[in-house]
Amino acid sequence: MRINRNKDEIRPVVITDRYLKDPEGSVLIAMGDTKVICTAMVEEKVPGFLKGTGKGWVTAEYAMLPGSTQTRKSRGQFKVDGRSTEIQRLIGRSLRSVVDLEKLGERTLWIDCDVIQADGGTRTAAITGAYVAMVQAMKTLVDRGLLEEVPVRAYVAAVSVGRVDGEICLDLEYSEDVIAQVDMNLVMTDQGEFIEIQGTGEDRPFSSQDLGEMLAYGQKGIDALIAVQKKIIEE
């Protein structure tokens, strides 16, 4: 089933930082054959419900570009499909959960995640890459004298895990995802805390033993991803 990696190993991960010149933060993240460009740009205002509160905001948009899949993906200029809406809300929640919005001040960080090649795990790659882009943008604000410090409380990464052909496997690629009996996405911090667990028995229920094993695999994958993030951010 798997080539060149064990069932508890993530795919090769490469994060190319400062990928674009204009955004305050940007990366290209590649997890196996899945590739996502993540950017973070600063807007010196907040949504109406936050005006006058002294708090900032982090929000995300997600899209799959036309050439990212085997058949052309429509750009969807006039509407965002339900899947993309759900994913971009997930990205925004995941990032906001570790940001001190008061220290960010009344400004918005716009996170854009554009999938240029999809081979499974696009939402998890987007979250993992978007975190790095977000921190880059915050560092830029510190350099400009607009922030005293980077206002994050923890690292955040995400990974998929599931049961394929009766076995628990980490970081599913597309060929595994489409036949998975159980499909799960985990978003976690470097402190071992869960931000979100999305798990579905695709064609049958799964046991608490399965759940425990998937969470253990997920923790291992998150640790590996955060190690890559730290290498980029802390260098």
C-alpha cells in the first residue's frame, strides 16, 4: 500500500519561507505531492464587531486552483463552495486559538491558502503552512515597531490519519483517502493540546481503541511537523 514510508510516518515535508515578496508573511508548503501557497497580509482595521475593543482578528480564505487536480477545478469567482467555506473557517479557528488578539491590536491578519497541487491533506497542509506565514507577518510588524512581541501562545500544526485496508495510517495521500474506512483530521499545539478533531467512519463505525491509536499516530505526526515549523521560524 505505502511506498518508502511506514504507516506511522508523515510524507516528506518542505516549507519554503518568504516565498512571495509582497505579503508580510508567505510560504510554500509541500507535504508529499500536495503543495499549498500560504500568505499572511496585514490590514490596519478590524471587522465592525471588534471596533473599539482593542482586539485584532485573524481570518482565512482557502481555494483550490484550476490545475491543482486531475480534472480542472472551477475558479468559482461568484461563490465559495461549501467545502472551501468549511476549510477556511477551520484554518481561521485553528490560528486564532493560539493568538493573543489584544496584543495584536486593532488590525486584521488575512491568511490566504491556495492549493496549487492536491494529493490529499490539503486542509492540514494549509493550517501547518499558514501558521508559519502568520508568525512571519507578526515578526514583520515587530520589525516595523507596530508590535512589541509576536503575540502567539503556542505552535499549531495539523495532520490527517485514518484506517485504510484495516490498518491505521498517518498523513493520507489521495489514493489512501478515497478508500479509507475512517478519515480523521487533527489540529494540535506543540503542548499536546487539541484544537480540533474531525473524524468520520466513512463506511462503518470505529472503536475507542481505533480512536486512541489514531490520536497517538496524529500526535507523532504533529510533533514532526512542528519540528519543521520551528526550524523555519527560529532560524
